[in-house]
Amino acid sequence: MYIYTFETHEINIYTMKSYGFVIFLSIILSIHFAVNYYIYHRGIQWLETIPALKNTFRWIMLLLLIAYPAGRFLERIWYSPISNSLHWIGAFWFAGMLYFTLFIFAVDIIRLLNTLIHFLPKQGTINYTNLKYYTGIILTATCILIIFIGFMNAWHPKINQYNIKIEKHIEGRKQLKIVAASDIHLGTIIGPRKTNKLVQTINSLEPDIILFAGDVVDEDVGPVIRQNLGESLRQLKAPLGVYACTGNHEYIGGADRSVQYLEEHGLTILRDSSILIEDQFYLIGREDKDKSRSGAIRKSITDLVNHLNKSKPLIMLDHQPFNLDLVEKEAVDLQISGHTHHGQLWPFGYITKRMFEVSRGYKLKGNSHFIVSTGFGTWGPPVRTGNRPEILEINVSFR
């Protein structure tokens, strides 16, 4: 009787999760379709000035509509130049959808104002036709230019340096150089060239320890395996080791498989666990907050630090920078996080600033230091218009 009840309960949970996923996916696809239809509808109206391009435009918009979902689906069953191309086209189009929508909406606001004030040429006149033609040309060129600049920006990470002091004494060590990164998103978009650049840049900084604050893998680990990106990670060099925590994207793609691959290639993944390094300081790695979506609960900060000797420095990796007050309360000396990308694409940084106490950069709360990285890689479009990608060089001095 108890076994039957348990199995029924498990089936109900599985069914609820399946329904939840279907509803979530339906909402996302509906928004995706609606935005593309808005761009398509306005584009067709503009092409009244160039009728010969209407059919070509329809086929282009159909490709852009299906490219990303088709590419992501195909790469799971048939990783090939076709799946790669669709993934890249769809990824770039995410940025295109944003900026075309913003600019077209701005034009629609002007058109609405014109119905009240009548400051534009009258419809049907040659001046109106010319205005419509050149508006479309300028809008399209501007969007393409923004995406291109954002793409180039995403390929040139900067090194952000932080010098902090932890008021604890360590026998035999006065300084610790941490080189950290978050949100690498290894996969189809972040491939061999970008991974090699990450490794070479980190090694050039000669760190004592290397830390990755989650989202090392971009969802499915399959493209990482097929491109053999782990061999690049093996080249990371630090005398105290290379450590990471899980991020939400590891859980989207299956955390256990991603963790196994990363550990086979030189990383130590701390999953709600801690390690005492050279009897000098503790490194704590939290499971990502999204672990709860799998039906499991991650440990509390209290559970993670209660058994530790708090006279030694406590350094923690937690991918999503929520509940900083709890971290301060448990006397964690330094927390390194990521996740926010600080919006990645303008103007989303304004949203992440409202969502997180620290969307990027540094904050001191009591004696606890918090550093949130904008991330090294990109999610979705390989484009950054809101900030630069970064690698963190954190120079820690002890009392």
C-alpha cells in the first residue's frame, strides 16, 4: 500500500512537471511567434516601396522564425554543419528581434503622434513614400550595425581587477590571487576558439587558484563533447587547483552528465560541499538555486558552514546572487557569483539591477565581500551591447 502511494505520488510530480514545462514552452513560443509576426507585418508594409523583395523577405522571416528551435533540436540528434548554422542564425536573430522591435515600436509611436499633430508628409505623396523608404533602410542598417558591434564586443573580454582584504590571519600566506569567471556557456556558440582564449588569458594571469561560478556548460553537454572542449580546460594551470559550482544551465541540460565531463577534464565541482585548501582557507561551492526544479533541495548556507572553522577565511561560489543578507549573517568572507550577465543586451541591464542587489561588480556588506561577474560567454545571441564580457582577477590580502 505504501509503495503504491509513493509511486503514485512520484507519477503525479512527474506529470505536474511535464505540464509545467509544456505551459512554459507554449508561452515562450507564443511570444517568439508574436514578436516575429510584428516585425514581419511591419516589414511587408515597408516593402510596399520595394515590392520585388516581398517574397524573398517572407522566406527570410520563415527561416529566422524556425532557425533557433530547429537548430537546438537537431543538434541533439544530428550534430552537423546544418544544425550549427541554424543555431548561429537563430542566436543572432534573438538580438535582431530585440532591436528591430524597439526601433519599429519607436516608429509606431511617431506614427501615432502624427495622427494627432500631423507633422509628417501626407500619405500617398512622393515625400511620404521617400520618407518610408529611407526610414526602413536606416532602421535596418542601424540594427545590423548594433548587432555587429555587439558581436565584436562579445569576443573581446576585459580583465577586471579587485583588491580586497579579509580580516583573518593565515599561517604562511599573506596574499591569494584568484582568477575567476562565470557563465562561460561552452557549447555550439562558445566553441574551441573562445575556449582557448579563456584558457590562455587565465593562465597568463598566473593565478594561485582558478574558480568558475557556474554555467560552465550551455545546457546540453553534447556539443561540448563533440568539439572536445574539455581538452582546452585541461590546460588550465593553478597550483591550488581549478574549482567550480553548478549553474542553472547545468541543470537545464542535466547536471550529472555535465559535472562528470568537467571533472574528467580537470575541474573539481563543489556541489553543496566544501574543501579546506592547504589547511589555510575553505572553498565552498553551492548547488545552483534551480536544483529545486529537479525535486531536490539544496543545502542552506547554515548547513554548509556550521561545521567549518570560521577563524579561517570562507570563500564561496554561488551562481545566482540572491539572499546576500544570509551570506553576510553566516560570516562568509567572499562570495563570487555570476548569472546576471548584467542583462547582456541593452536595455536588459536595467531589469537585472532591479532583480538583484548586485547585478555586476563589487559590494561590501558588513565583513562579507560580494563580486558578481557579467560573465565570459553569452547565452542566446553571441552579442553583448549592455556590457563587456570579463575575467576576474581578485587579489586577496589577509591580516
